[in-house]
Amino acid sequence: MLPSISRRELSYLLVIINLNNNGDKVTISKVAKNMGVSPPSAYEEINHLEKKNLVEKDIDDIKVTEKGRRAVTLLLSSHRIIETWLKNLGFTDEEACDLASQFDEYVPIQVIDKLFENLGKPSKCPHGLPIESPNQS
């Protein structure tokens, strides 16, 4: 079972993933700078993510674990599925995105699965970003 992650956890995980994808060694100070927080705040959150097995850290690098990547994919897909549903209800792209961000992390996976199926298993959200099946996460 995948862990649920908060928006804050998602933000940290995405920063770490992006820094890793750029080929950078990820340090607490780089994460803090990218998040706009103090190094002690970043250190505390990284330790929290490590306890949840969402990141691994050593002396000079922090990496998102496979479990962390799956949790990120699930939350992003959940957001995009809800966003698509809200767009179908008549909200603009921007309204759908803003509204989905207010509650996407709280919607049970069973509801996300049903929405995904009832929407015809969309492959992209209103912004054109990919939607992975919640069952594949």
C-alpha cells in the first residue's frame, strides 16, 4: 500500500527529484534554497521523509526512494483525475486545478479509481499532462 503524502511532502519530493534529474548531488542546503526555507527546516522535513522511507540520504546526497516516487506519481495522478472531473463539470482549467489542489490528497484511492474509470480512463489532464492509472502506481 502506498503512503499518503501531503502537499508539503510532495513539494520536497519534487524538488529532490528535479535536482537528481539535473545530475546534481542533493544537499540539505540545496533543498532549503529551492523550497525557500531555512536549512534546519529542510533538515527536519528530510528526516521526516526518511522515516517514512520516501527518501534515502547519505553524507552528500539525498535520493527519493521507489516508494517515494510511487507516492508522488499517485498524488499527481489523483490531482489530474480530479482536475479532469471538475473540468467536465464545467469549471475552467484554472478553477479545476485550484479546486483539485484543495482536496486531492484527502480523496481515498477507491474514489480516484472510480473517477478514473467513469471518466473513460483519460490519458491527459486539461493541461495536457499525463495521467497514469491509479492501479499502476
